[in-house]
Amino acid sequence: MTDAIVAEGLVKRYGSVVALNGLDLRVEEGTIMGLLGPNGAGKTTAVRVFTTLLDADEGRATVAGLDVRKNANELRKSIGLSGQYAAVDDNLTGFENLDMVGRLYHLGRGRSRERARELLARFDLEDAADRPVKGYSGGMRRRLDLAGALVAKPSVLFLDEPTTGLDPRSRLGMWDVIEELVKGGTTVLLTTQYLEEADRLADQIAVIDRGRVIAEGTADQLKDQVGGERLELSVATSQELATARSALADLAVGPMESDERQHHLTMPITGGSTVLMEAIRRMDAESVKVLDIGLRRPTLDDVFLTLTGHHAEEEEK
């Protein structure tokens, strides 16, 4: 497949701060790339370079086959951007906001108005179309902002934390819209602070830290990097936790993690249900009162912690 987004050795400095430090990235056409990383990793800086809002100090990037530096004006006609904060005019109505974007893209009066009505319907904003945006809820503003990014039917769409601040129902609705766009051939680069969002939407995920890609693959591939299965155990007391650690130590295939306050033990294993049954047998033999025990696969939060040393909730908001 053809690459819709390519970054080769991107470097961006702000004085002594290096925001991008040789970023390499490739995103195939018609796919969703999830860009994850802790606070200050360079996610938003990368998006700004790809969308011609920022010039890299070193390296090269192309989007939709166009060089972001040499062909910036032409490229802007082919891309859409929805940033972390809704870029809408509070004093205009929803319809007027979208109509204005269409005029800026030189769609013409008739087509701009037609496209505005299409998108207001698509994002369930028809009833609010003629109301000033200053009266919109946060979720409505986010939907209008994404609608604005789609006015020109971009082939490549950049979404920088598009569902931040949305309630769960609105977030699910936004996910449906994004998936629908990709089915229609749009390429999406998505930065997000919600790991379940990347797990649900992204075909590929790139984890960046300190301006470089440190891991890349599907969600399952990344989870496999931190170990396949985990046995989790909760007991009643600190003494029983110590007993459990000792009794189960030889079943672990890596470091065991204890939460002394919650009396909780996590350990990487291989063998699945066979190991689970053996753990239960040993706890019974030691007369340890088990409150909860089970198997689980790693989450993207585990990937985050392993690769960056930060939990996902420490990402920039």
C-alpha cells in the first residue's frame, strides 16, 4: 500500500528543548495510526509539522505525496485538522461556521452552504444549526469542530485528542464517525489520551517518547512486548500477601508486582488456566483467603508504563 504520511528524521527544537528528536513514521493510506506518548513526548508538535503549521528544523515529511515544506499551500487543500480545542467562532451559528470554512476552501457559495447542511445532519447538529455556537455544549462544539475539518473532504485527517472532554456516549458517536471515514478511504492520524480509543480505532500504534518513536505495531503486538498473560490475585491481609508471593514465586516468568495497600499481586505467567488452577491449589494449601483471582492480558496502559515509565493518565490533557 501507498504511504499517506511519511516522516524521516524530523527534528524540532524550542531553544534548549528538543520536541522532536529524529522522528520516523509511516502511515498507510486508508488506515488509522494512533500516536501515543507521555506529556511532552512530541505528539502535538508532530501534528503541527504534518499540517504545515510548524516548520521542522531538520528532516523531511510528506503528506498525501506532498512535501509539507515545499508544497504547503497545495497540501492544505488535501488535509483536515481537528485540534485539542474546538476552533469555532462563538459569535457565529453552527451553519455560519461551516459555511465560512467552505468559502475559505473556495468551494463557492452554493457548495459551501450545501456542504454545511450535509455535515450538520451527519453530526446531529441540525436542530442547533441556526443558534450561536456560544450556547453549544462542549460535546456539540467538538462535533462542530470535526465537521469543520471535513468540509473539504480531506484525504488525510489529523485528529489531536478529538474526544477530550466528551461524555462516553458522545465519544462512542465520534468513534463511529471516524471509523466511517476510514471505510470511505480517509487516512487518519490520531493522538489520544484515552488508551481504549487507540485500542478500538487504530490499525497501527506508534508510541513516542522524547521526540522519537520507541515502539510501533498493532495493539496486540505492543501488548505482547510486555508479556502475554498476567495472573492477578487479591487477598485479605498483608501477611497473606507475603505468603502468596512466596508460594507462587516459581510460577512467575518475570518480576512480580505487589500493591501492599490493596493486598494485590500481579505476575507474568505462561500456561494460562493450568497455572491459574495451580495457583488456586497452592493458596488453598496455605490457607490464604483469596478475594479475587484471574487471568488477563496486558493493556495499553501496561505498554505505556513499560515503555515510557509513565501511566497513561499522566499524558498531557
